[in-house]
Amino acid sequence: ASSSVQNHGVSPSSSSPSSYNYNFTSDIHLVSLTVRDDFYILFNMSAMTSWIEHIRNVRSITFIGPPGDYELFRRNMALHYANIPLLDADDDENDADATIPPVRWVNETHWITAYKNRYRCPYPSVCQQLIKLYVFDLRTRLGMRYIGNNVLVVDSDTVWGRNVTFVDPVDGKVTYFEVGGREGRDCQGMDAVKFTEAITAGRDQTRQNETMSPYEACRRPEHPNATGRRHIVHHMLFQHDVMMHLHSVVEERWGVTTLWQAFKLCSVQEFCKSRIAEYELYHAFVSRNYPERVRHEALTNGEDYMGSSAICDAREMRCCEERGVLLKGCHDHRVKMWRGHPESPASLGDMCCSSEAYGPKDAMTIHGGLLVHGL
């Protein structure tokens, strides 16, 4: 059952409202950006089943994807999830009491037309990350009123292994998972340090405006006691008021009307030059400006978190459940790598079961049900 409690607090940021009412609910609405290459994991390796079984208080599931992939998605839904209602995108049915959350598909056309075609992307692979930061357009621009204040964005090639409640029904704190430890404390080339900090500081290189999203994951003079834990864990819980605050800060400090514009402007500046990571940015911002809402749980890759793998079938996920693994990222490029080199255990990636349990024959027979997604 959901809980709605009023909590009064003061935001530590001078750019935030001086006070606010945090009216929270533990209900969440799951959103996943997907393409046909993800369908093998999503359907044949039952990623969606794992979301329904293990993620508590999910009231709806919405997929955002290319219009050309919808028919294949619909066929897979009919084959693998005939018991789950596939609603029209504009169906505003109340999902609060649904035993199994209904599923909707929304074409990505809105985000392509309103943002990508208009402002372009800093680089191609970041387009999807930017769409995630505009996930609340589902409600504010597309009129989908069923979308609430808590949206859990989940990568569609992610399979969950144990139960999790993201918003505590008693105190409203949100659980944010972080991966890593002492061995990764020093900053590395893939860390999204410069961009994460610069995007909320603005274009003024003299830094008259302090960053509102300090990157504290890796050790630098400014953060000598960094834990080494990162926040790229294939999902993140976004809250509407926090996300709107992030947008308003970025727009104000870059003198633009959309966050997307600011990303493009920032990406060509030397002081912004680092990888862009939407989950790291949101986490840094919410941790700095709303610390009273944040609860961390540490994970260790290869132990209770499996970041990249080719196998997420029922046998492997039973091993993961026995080991208390939160989730596995099962990527299509890993599947293809394994099928290309089935004799190599290394091609399997992170595993809960022994890699010896899977041989070359499994590489072409592991999928269950009709393979209609082209891998």
C-alpha cells in the first residue's frame, strides 16, 4: 500500500525554495527506453517479469521506443505476456489497485521532434540519456496523468534478482545504489567529473556560481575522502520536483530555455569535457540539494551486483537470487559476443552460476519461446 506523509524541510541550496512540502508516496511508475535489440533480454530472458516480481509498488510500466519497433514489441507482448494488459498510450486508467501493472508503449517521436532534431546531441550515444532527463514530459507535455511524482527509469536489458522498495513508506527516503569501493577511488578517464559539475555551475569559467552537482565519487583535492562508489547501476529513481529544480538551475545558469540546449553548449567547452552520465548528474544533484531524501546502499560488482553479462536465463537468475544479487545487466553486445565465441568463458561476462555451467550448445538454444527479435 502506498503512504502519503507530509515532511517539512529546508533545502540547503540558495537557488532552491526556502522551504517546501515533501508530500511523498511510495508508489512508483516504471519507465524504460527500449529498442528491438533489447527485446531478447526483455522478453526471452524475462526482464519484465523480474521487475514485476522484485520491484515493490510499481503502478505502471511505460516503454519509450522507436515507432518502427512497436509492432515487434506488441507481438512479443502477446507471446510472452498475454496476461498483462497492453494499454494505449493515452489510456488514463487508474493503476493504483492493479495486481499486475499495465504496460504502455509511447513512441519516442515527441522527444526527437521537440529536442533532438532542434538542438542535436553532444554525441550520438547521449541522446537516450537526455531523453531520460525529460521523462516527466510524459505527464507535463503528453498529458499522461497516470505518471506520478516517482519515476523509476530502468534500462530494459536489466534483470532483477531480489526485492527492493525504492521509496521508504515511513520516512520518504529514496534508496540509491552505488557500486565500487577503495580500489576505484581515484578518478578515471570514464568518470563524468567535469560535465557533471560544470552543467549546474554555468558557462562562467570563473566559477562565481558554485556547482550544485559536485561529483564526489572519485578522489580529488576537493574530495580527498571519496569512497570510490559510482552510480551507474542501470536504473535511477527520479522525483518530479527534484528534476524540475535541476532543469531550472541549468537553464538559468546557461541562459537558455531548455536543459537540452545547455548540454549542447556545455559539451563544446573545455571545462565541460568529460563523459556525460545522466544518472551521475541526477544523483549528484539530489545528494547535494536534498540530502534528507537520500539513503545509500553499497554494492560490489561480481558479488551482489553483476554489471555486464550475456546470460540472464532462469537457471542463472536462481543462482543470483541465492547469492542475494540485486540485478544483472545483460547486454545485447554481450549476447552476440558469447554467440561468436561460445568456447570462451570470458565472453559470458559477470556470472552468478559457474561459467562452466554454460557450453557452446547453450549459445544458440538458451532462448525460450519464439525468437522474433532478430538477434
